[in-house]
Amino acid sequence: MNIVLVEDLPALRETFARMVEAMPGHRLVAAFPTAEEAIKGLRPGMADLLVVDLDLPGQGGIEFIRWLQDSPLQVPAVVWTIHDGREAVYAALKAGAVGYLAKGAKVHEFHAALDGIAEGGAPMSPRIARRLVEDLLNPVAPLPPAEDLSMREREVIRAVARGETHKEIAIALGISPLTVRSHLKHIYKKLHAIGRSQALRRAREMGLILGS
């Protein structure tokens, strides 16, 4: 199986490469740091599987997986991420991901997942599978679906997650503090969030920002 990875962190690309190298019959043929570079570099027949992080700079992993469904590549995609919130899991599966793997999974679980894909399966890390089962057994009233954030709105919410003030965000992005507040207002509305904490939590669950 020829695999392509889309992951922005060099250390994790190296870790992934080592795990794949330890598997007979599997080969990492390319690794891209962003969705945009993957879109430019992918070719039909290049890969049997794409492994995609969710929190990518620029176009996010979910948007990239959604793009794949309408592309001529016809390559299945599996998520490889630290995010295990139900929002992120369901969003990825709805976008077209055929599996969802946690970056903290043990090596043998990772190998079993890739083998399962080769056999036509749809692998889930154990803790992700448990969460889905719990949701089925104990359903909670879902929040309204969040709307996609614009590129600038993603930059703003990620800056907020880093603890930057409105003034610092404005200087970094070359906009006014008033415009920052306007972006945040739209972000809260799109994420159906009441205030900063809930917006950050929903953004993390959707895989838009890193952190627990």
C-alpha cells in the first residue's frame, strides 16, 4: 500500500515514516505539510491511501477531505489527529474520512488499522470507537451544526487560543482591534458559542485549533 501523509509538524512526519517503514508491504511515498501543497503535488495513481491531520495551516484537514470527495483522485482518506471530540469525529466522517486514528495510539494499533484499511475496513482507534458507542447508547441533544470559518476567522480564533489580546491580534494581522471584535462576533455566531471559552472548545472539537 502506497501512503501519502498530510501533516505540518516535521517531527510527526518523521514518526509516521518510521511506523510505516516497520510494516512490510506499506510505503510512505510522499508527505506534505499543508493541504494546499498536497493538492498541487498529488497525482492519480500516486497513493492508495491518504493520512490527514485535522489541524493544518491554511485549509484544514476536514476541508481537504471534503475536497478529495469531488476530486478525480478517488483515494480514501484516514484522519490522524490528537482530537477525539465528537464534533471533530463526526465532521471528519461526514466529510468522507474512512477511518479516524488517534496520534497517541500504540504502534500495533496503528499497524492493525492500516492492515484493516488494506482489507477494506474502516478503522477507529479504540478510544474513538468507545466514544461513538457511548454516544449511541447515551445520545445527547446535538448543538446546531457549526458553519465553516473563513481563513481570517481561523487566524483570529487560533490567535485567541494562543492567549493573544485583541490589540496583538490586530497588529499581527494588519487590521484594527474593532475588526478583530467583529470577526469574533461572527465566529461566535457560526460556532453557536456564547463567549470565548465555548468558542474555543467548539473550535478544538472541530479540529480547527490544537489543545485540550
